[in-house]
Amino acid sequence: AAAQYVADNFDRLYRKTVLYRDTLFSTTIDSYVLDCAAGRIACATGPTMWRCADGTVLGTEGNGCCPVNCSHVYGYCTLLERLFPEWAKDMATSNFVRHFDAQQGVTMRFGAGGFAIDGSLASVIKAYLTVQQSDSGLTWLPTVWPNIKVQMQLAMTNFDGGDGVIRVAQQNTYDTAMFGANTFIGSYYVTALKAASCMAKLMGEVDLSDQYAERAELSAAAYETICWREDFGYYVADVTIKD
């Protein structure tokens, strides 16, 4: 069926392929950056990702590895939002509508596999990026916004210690849980709070927007105080066990 489709639509597919190639590589962006971006988006055309007949977009961590739609892996993929926002919208819909768990938030693997804090926060960030790229009329955001709010409330009550810092177990893409203040998870948290603040403002929820913004400011300042080591010149993780 796929081969027949290509044969029947070859001229159109060829023209669009050439247009894509020429547009991508005719910019002034450094070639090594373009090569990196083009190589990553190629995953969308291979066995790593696929689109079902009903339009649902699915992807593995690698070919045949860790199915599917791993929140903690696709969390650091943003080219779909940039280049194929309709695919990104569908993946976000899976995260916040089809398989959202009201007790823990965005599930790690399409409704299964537990929960990863970096993946759940990244899903909030990516939702805002999708809005920026392809939802200027705010027709899609209202469909995912209710559970984005639930996700942020879970993060702020179940993980945030009240001072803007996450110290409890933080399951993440390294297939283990971190403990204590660290800027890996902390950066996700601050950015998700800022993204949620922007989306709340777009949805007309000004008070909630302010709440997210205030927590983001508190969190950023707290992580800076705890994790920055001037004598080292970089950030460290505060994992010392304290009474």
C-alpha cells in the first residue's frame, strides 16, 4: 500500500521533498547545525516514529526500543513542534487527554510505565511551544489546558517542598531517581512554571498565571542559592542527607 501511494503521488512528493531540502539548506545557519537538525528530524520518517490510520502519532526511544512515546525521551525533542506541529499536538493530546493519570500526571509511556518528573514537566513546556508555533487562535490549547493545570498542581504540591525546590525522589530519563536539589530537574520545573504562567494568561486565568510566575521566581532564586558554587564556577547537586 505504501509503495502504491508513492507511485501514485510521486511527482507531488518529489516536488515537496526538493522544496524541503532546498529551503532547509539555503539558510545562513551554520551547516553543522543544519546537519544536526536534519538528522534528528529524519527519525520521523523511519521506523522510530509512525502515524496510525486514525492520526495518532507514536514513537519509540529507538528502533524497537522502549515503546512508546516516552515522556522522558520525547521531552527533549522540540523539532516536531517547530516543523510538524500537528504531530506535536497529537503527542501532547496523548499526554494530557488520552492517557493522563489524574493521580500522578503525564504517564511515562503512553498510559503505562510509571511516571518521570522530567518528562511530565517537559510535556508542559512543549505544549506551550506548540501553542507558540501553531495555535495562535487558541483552538487547541483549551483541549489540553485542564490537565496541564492538574499536572502543575501535582508538581507544586507533591514534589515542591513549598520553597520552590524539589528534593524528593525525582525519577527521570536516566532510569533512576535523583534526590535533593539539582538544576537538571530544577530547570525543567522553573521553565514549566513559566510556560504554565504564559498559557494561563492566554486562557484568561490571570490569578493563576501570577501564581505560577511567583512560584517560578521563588524556585529560580532558591536553586541559584542552593546549587551555585562560586568557588567551582558551576552548579552542583545538593544531595547531602540532612536531619
